[in-house]
Amino acid sequence: MHLLLRNIHIVDPSISLDETGIDLEIKGGIIARIGRGLESDALVRDLGGAVVAPGFFDMHVHLREPGQENKETIASGLEAAMAGGFTGVCCMPNTAPPISDPYVVSYIKEKAAGHLVELAICGTMTKARQGEELAPIASLANAGVRMISDDGSAVKSAEVMRRVFEYAKMFDLLVTQHCEEHSMTAGAAINEGRVSTKLGIPGWPSVAEEIIIARDILLAEYVGGVRYHAAHVSTKGGVRMVREAKARGLAVSCEVTPHHFTLTDEAVETHGTMAKMCPPLRTQEDVDAIMEGLRDGTIDAIATDHAPHALHEKETDIVSAAFGIIGLETAIPLGLSFLVKKGRLSLSQYIERSSLAPRRLLGLPSVAIKQGERANLTIFDPEKKWRFESKDIRSKSHNTPFIGTEFTGKVVGVVAKGNAYFNES
Ligand SMILES: [Zn+2]
């Protein structure tokens, strides 16, 4: 590949780079030159001022393979990630079989090999996500998993969780919890509050999330020297506890999904089961706290929790419907429309939370837009107005409440591993 990206706006917070009207030449996958008015015999692509950022990384996606290939496969999930502007994703282990042993890790690695999008793998914390016996954490670490989690459920036993921390510490693995006190959420479908009462739907109280975050922070502090990450934080109290833990110097981090910073539980009234998530959409007060957490860095990363489901699992009543939505192809448009365009985050803060932080948390090599570095880039037009339609979806599943949404900001393409991909404009 020999490519000249002309007329771009480079933003790389890792080296405080923010320049417009610049050109970037990529040769053999490496950034060969950055400068103004570059001349080259490369294939030239005029990007009309589009933003070029370090490749975005989504640290929490469900690719459903092995086991539920009707919903998504590793191949279709990585295609959706690429079209959505990501150069890397981390797949969660609630597959069938779950990612509880090194054989499943190698199976997934083989399936992902050669794709432009890099795939990091999350292994389980306990055997088959049962929450009882520890998974073979050493073998998983040796097989190359970057973090461990029983995502989809929380580890119930504090004692088991303590042992998870002790083992993870030996391998410096990030421990990611799906924070849910299951005794308080059995049968619940949406946030417990005004909307659940009005509609008569069993509610999922915010405290059920916060109890687990609190317990885990205490355990992480007790064991010491561990890196703890709360997945898809959705409540004001959760954000506050992570902020306090960071202030005490603990290696505690968290992420938020685009749906949790754009929607509240009121979306259930218009979108029905397409607004059923786990954790559920919360209240405006929670969304405001999330915005503040994103701004002040309490929330380290934006992650989609991309959760493909067959339509029949959503086209049912709210209590029986599956939790979650696809997210890879709407994440950047939502981030640009709701965070950057509305002035809630600067472009540079947004890129930090979407690219640099997730790679750092997973212990992956950093990427930078510098001469001599591997070209790993996400390209988007932050001003482009467009409407998201079902036909745009590359994922095998279509469960999203955002079909028909007018966005400001569109993904132009990605460059990684010596390859480039561009969406049709
Ligand atoms: Zn989860």
C-alpha cells in the first residue's frame, strides 16, 4: 500500500498534535511523511479536511462465535468494526463454549487472523462463567488474553472474587466486572424508577450495580496491586465510586457505552425492547453524571457492548426480550453528535477515551501519528450530516434503536496492518 491522505486534520492527543490542512503519506503500512503540500507518486485521496486520529479501539464487544453464529461471527463482527471506524476490538467471553480455556482462544485467534481489525480477547474469570471455580487464568494469560471477565454476569462470591484478583495480579491482567448484584435484578427488564412504575415493568435498581462496584473496589484495595475495571457503568453512584477510588490512588478504571450517554429509560416508551439493555438505560441525572465522568477522566473509555441478537429475541414482550443492542456502527456517529458537536468533550478528549485509553488499559502497544510509526488510523468527518439506515449495517444483527437517526459525524475509513478501508460517502 502506498497512499497519500491529502488535506486532513490530524489529532493525536498522545503527542499533543492538532493540525489542519496537512498531508500524510503511508508506505508499506508505515507513516512515511507528514507535511504540507506533499508531492508523491502514491495513490492520492483528498479527504477534504476530515479528522485523522489514532485507530479507535472498542474494548467490549460480543462477537458470538463460537456458538451463536446466527447472530454474529468473528468475520462479520470485524467487518462491522471496520466499517464503524475501529482498528481494534476486544471480544467478551460469554460464547458457547465460553472463553475459559486456551483452545477457544486459539480458535478465535485463527478466525481473526489476517483481518485489518486487530482482535484482543477477554477470557473468563471463573470456569464456564459459573462463578464457583477459577478459570485456568495462567493458561489463559499464556494464550494471550488481555483481560478476564465473566461478563453477562457478576461473580457472586466475594471469596472467589478475591482469588480472581490474586491470580490476575500475578499475570498483570485487567479484571473486568459486569457489575450486577443478581439477587436484586432477577426478572428485571428496565431501570427501577418512574418509568418502570408507570409501565408496570420489573425494575433493575441502580444500587444493584453500585453494590458490586463497591465490593470490588474494597477487594482490589485489600489484595493490592491489581487493575480493576468496571464495565459499562451506568449510574451516578458508580461514577462517584470510581472517582473516589482513583483519588485514593487505586488502579480502578471504567467504561461507558454510547447508549448510556445518549438515552434514558424514557427511550423504553418509544423504542420498546430495542431500549432494553444490561445494565439498563438510567435517568437524566445518571446521564449527566456520566457526562461529568467522561469530562474529568473518571470514565476512562468508551466501549460499545456490541450485543447482536436475532430479531425474534427483540420482537417479543419487554420482560422476555434479550438485553442489549449492536453498537459498532453507531458508536462514532453518536460520540461525534452527542459529545463533540454538543461541546461536552473536546475532539482530543473524545479521541483519548476511544483510542488511547482502551489500548493502555489492555496493555496493548500504543499507536501514534508520527513519521516511522505503523499507520493505525481512524478517519472521520465530524461535520457530515447523514441518516443511519438498516441498509448501512454490516453486522449480522439489526437490533438497534438508532435506525433512522440523523447524525452529525460519519466514519470515512480506517488504516491498519498495511491495509486501508474507506466507506462510501
Ligand atoms: Zn456486561
